[in-house]
Amino acid sequence: MPSLTSHFQRLDQLLNDTRGYWQCVAFSCEHYPWPELTTVLENLSDEQVAELDAQPSQLIGYFSTHIDQLSQLPELTDLPISTQAQPKALPFWLSNGIKGRKLTQLQCFVDGLAPVQEGSTILEWCAGKGHLGRLLAHQHQAPVHSVEIQQHLCEQGEQLADKLNLPIHFHQGNVLTDDFSALIEQCDHAVALHACGGLHQSLLRQACQQQTPRISISPCCYHLFINGDYYQPMSAAAQASSLRLTSSDLKLALQQTVTAPQRVRRVRQKEVLWRLGFDQLVREQFKRSQYTPVPSVGKQIFSGEFSDFCLWAAREKGLTLPAKCDFARYLKLAEQRKRMTERIELVRHLFRRAIEVWLVLDRALYLQQHNYQVGLSEFCETEITPRNILIEASINSEMQ
């Protein structure tokens, strides 16, 4: 493996060179941003778009003759596998109450960790009910301190741990605002599975300050709990980069998902179509040239009529719609734009893993700057969870 610094620099250069392909907002586009790809994209059927989007290697192969830099992507984004093909079986009483894919994620994460040193005290960050902490406490016979913001989850977690006679203690608090330095100082190994954005960044900063001997995290939702319009890099190398990542860019890193139930997919497709339809209406009726976003809303609204959605969205944006409005026409226009939007997103998706690895390397280099030896790997297949990158860091004893 190349050094983390050289890996980051090469990936940073590639993303800079290709930013015209991924640093755009598909919803805002009224035509394809890349004239040279227009015919290629228009010739794709909807079925081909869905198939390519679900297979990253095929997606890269399909566009590799049109975008030169794509040949470098596999080398820069593929990481070693840290776990065995099948996770270890757990006693039924330990896994009881943990649903399907979540249980497999937990098992793979635990199996992917290097052996926990005997006598270690473990810190579980953003613990929820403490599912991860229970697995670690059982497997390594280690005491666990679990930090969680919601009091009722702390109480449920304590009850589950007591029932199984596991040495777990919960601490209720907000990891973004509360001081956990004294607790972190007591612990030898900090773990976090899918703590979002600023939440896992808070752990890294506090653990580095306390020089926690070992840190194991799998990041998630890089756009959440961050301040400002642009991502604030953690490492010196990322701070020196000319890339400025928006919230939209950070969300792009998360757009590879496992297959959702058909009902969920249908509702999501309708939501996209209706939002585009409302945007078409606003562009024409109010002479706007920029995309008009509307707030998140309960999915039940999409079981009604498109006209009702438009009236709701107009109220949210402080707009008064004409008394007579051809909603069917705007929905038809939206169907055309949706087709184009899906193909623009397909091109952007070529770089979603590259952006995620860039963000992970930023965290890894930050840890390296603070006297840690750092390794990166994948702890499970993407079918289990696309957020499968494991950052393992341990204090560099030779430099102490």
C-alpha cells in the first residue's frame, strides 16, 4: 500500500481534474453539463442506467473510454478486506433484538478489528442501545463505557447489559457540546460504528487530545453535524487542497445504497418526480432560473395528488400559485427532466467512492499527525453496507 500522504495526494489530484463531472447539482441542470457525453447518456435505457448504477465496476468500465482518469479509480479507491467471508456466529441471547442486516454489520465490524488487548477498557461512542458494546464486552470480556445522547436508549441499554450480566455502563450526553475528556482518559480503546459526520469527528479530536491508545471507527453521513457552507478539513494535507466540498458533494459520497424494498423505491421515485415538477412550475410561473428546493416532508404526502403537493410546497416557499394551473403539463415536463437527471447522477456516481475515500484519508492523516499508526480496510461487502470502511489507529509507541 502507498503511504497515506501519497494516496491522498493522487486522489486529490484526480478529483480536482474531474470536478467538472461530479461537482454539479443534477436537479439544477436544464441540459447535460457535458456535450461530449450527451449522445452516450441518451442512448442508455432506464434499465441500463439502473444496472450500471448498481455495479460500480461496470459503471467505470462503461465510461472509461470517455473519461481518461477513470482508469486510476480502482487503484485509489479499492481497500483491503479486514474480515473473514462469514462472520462468527453469536449466542442467540446476545443477538436477540438486533435486526437482520444490522446484526451482520455489527458482527463484521467486530470480526474486522485487530485483537483487543487484554485488560482494555472500551469506549463506545454514539452507542444507541449499546448493541456494539455488548458484542465487544462479551467477546473480549472487557468493560465498556457507552456514550449516548438519548436517555431512554441509555436506560434500555443498561437493562439489556444487566440482563446479560455484561460490564457496560451508559453515560448520557451530547458528544458535540459536553466534555467527555475525563471519561475518554479512562479508556484504552475508542470505537464508533456509523457515527455521523461531526459526531465521529468529535471523537477523533477528543481521543487525539487524550492520546487514547487505540481508535476504531467506521464513518458515516459526512454532511451531518458540520458547521458552515463548506466542509472543514481535519488534516493539514486536506486543508492545503484546493477542493472545497459542499454539502451536496458530501452527500454524493453516500449515494451508493443497498437495495431498498420496492415500495420504498417507488415512493422515492415519485418524490423526485414531484419535486422536479414543482420546480418546473416555479421556473415558468415566477421566471426563476435556479432550482427551487422544498423542505423534507412526511412520505404520506406522496400518496395524494401532485397538485396538493405543489400547493403545500408553494406555501412553504411563500408563493401564491395561479388560480388555474396545468399541473399535468408540469408533471409531464418533470418526467423528461427526471430522465436527464438520472443520467447526470449516473456520471456523478462514478466519483462517489473516490470522494468518500478522500474524506476517510483526511481523517486518517489527522490521526497520523497526532502520533497514530493508521490502517484502512473494508470490514464487509457493500451488499451488507456501503459504509464499510474501517479506520484502525493505534498510538505509535516508537515516537512517544
